[in-house]
Amino acid sequence: MMEQVLTIVVPCYNEEEVLPVTIVQLQQLLKELINERLVSKQSKILFVDDGSQDRTWELIYKEGLRNEYIRGLKLSRNVGHQNALLAGLFTAMELSDCVVSIDADLQDDIKVIREFVLKFHDGNEIVYGVRKGRDTDTLFKRSTAQGFYKIMEKMGVDLVYNHADFRLMSKRAVQELERFSEVNLFLRGIVPLLGFRSDVVYYDRLERQAGETKYPLKKMLAFAFDGITSFSVSPIRFVLIIGLVSFFLSLFFGVYFLTLKIFGNTETGWTSLITSIWLIGGLQLIAIGLIGEYVGKIYKESKQRPKYIVDIDSFNLPKPRHHLLNQTVEDELYNLDLRQISETNN
């Protein structure tokens, strides 16, 4: 059987501290897979620089000069984790038989990538990496994450429980993913929609190797809200139900207070009046804001702007002939545009 080409896609944003460790560990893993003849010698590791402000791209590029397994993709600006991941997947697609996506912090156990590949050889188009548990998370993060999955399930969204973006996808699966043209792509919900044969691999979540998390509470909440509004209109229907309930309650209390007035048992009160006004006003603002969120998504879709713009692509360029030169020359090469280097190789 012909050996399959594997590309490991790693989105990076300000990962200068953890990147040296990540490169070493992923390269060692890739060599082991090649030695076991599970993947082809043409397999690569593609690091996607999502508009980092530190030395992330410099480290990626320089390592690519001396290392045949390392390639880089530099985006023109920061476009977010999901779009950076898409950029890596679509770039690697043409030269790969399967693609594994993993975050640069290596909290996902890279050892199970071997199991990914074995399940791919068994005929699975998609293999999901699923956490065994959330014992390493704080109580707040664990409860909110579980709540998010339960809410999505109640709204009919097909998600793989405790799965993030650690997965293997075949070339065919990525090609079909590329056909989803919407701007608001929520990959954890989109990938199961592909419907290809799939399997899961369970693993234990590890501690971050270095640096700080790129998903603080604010971003996590925004990500969860985007996922909910991108896949379901249930929140709008929920607001409609609240509005109907409020309407019928208003009718009930209207009849009740009218009865009191007729029998002369009413007292002029300010508290009940202002409380009801604030309640109804708050419900109206929530409803308007929620509808506005959906209208905003429609607005973004209507503009059809590209999800990302590639600045430099070393994945599809031939290996520079100068990769064996010393560090001084490599530093000089770094200051050259990759398009110029590509021309010198022709």
C-alpha cells in the first residue's frame, strides 16, 4: 500500500515561548511515524502564523530553512483561530492525503496522532480527538463547558462532546469543508455535518508547555456565543416564547387589577409600575440585541469578504538550496522576500 502524506497544521498566535518545544516534539513524532512507514517521507508540519506580534514567524521561517519537515504560512493580519486553522487546512489539502490539526500549546496529547493515522488507514475520513475528562479545568470552566455542550445538544446541533479542534481529516473531507462558504464558520459543528465515516480517540489533556492561554474567559464566551448563533435560531424562538408569556401574564394581571379597581381595593403604587416598565424594557432590549446579532451575521455574509489573506507561503515553495548554510546567512535570508527565494530556486 502506498504511504500516505500527512500534514500537521498548527495555528500560532504569539507562541514565541512554546514554539521551540512544539517544533521538537512534533518533528520527533513525525519521524517516528515515517520510520514505522505509517506516513510518507513527504509529510510535513505546517505552522500558520495568525498575525503574531512577537518572533513567532521568525522562528517558523528560520526553522524551515534548516529543517525539511517544517513549513510556514504567514497571514497578513490576525484573523482568529478558526480562520487561521482553515487557512492551514486548505493550503495543505492539495499536497496531503490527510491533515491533523492541533494547537501550538500541545495540551492535546500528540502521542494519539499515531492512533489517528491507524484509524485513517482503517477507512475513517475523520478522526476526532476527545478528552477523557475535565479534571484539569477549574470548576467554573468545567461547568460552563459542559453547559455549552448541553445547550447545543438541546438546540439540535450535532457536536462531539469534549472535542475541540484536535482531529484528523482526509483530503476528501477537507475538500468538502472548503465548499462551506459562509464567513461565520464554527468548525466543531461544521465538521460533523460532512457525514463521512468517522471515529474517536480518547486522550488526557496535558498542561500547557509554556506561555499564556490565548483563550481567556472573554474570548471563550464570545466563541461559545458565535457557535450558538451560527448554528441555530433557537435563541430568537426562546425570546419569542418569553414575549408571549409576558403578554399573557400582562393580560392576566390587567384583568386582576381591573377587578380590584372595580371593587375599590386598589392603592396607588409606584413600585409595581416602575418594576414592570423595567422588566418589559429589559426584555425588549435583549430581544433587539439578539436579533441584531443575527442581522450582523447576515451583513457579514452578504459582503463575502475573504476569511484570510496569505502574506507568505513557504509550504508550496521548493526547499531553498541555502538551507545548509550557517546561521549568519540564514539571518540574511530571513530579510529576503520568499518570492525572491523562490525565483532563485528555479
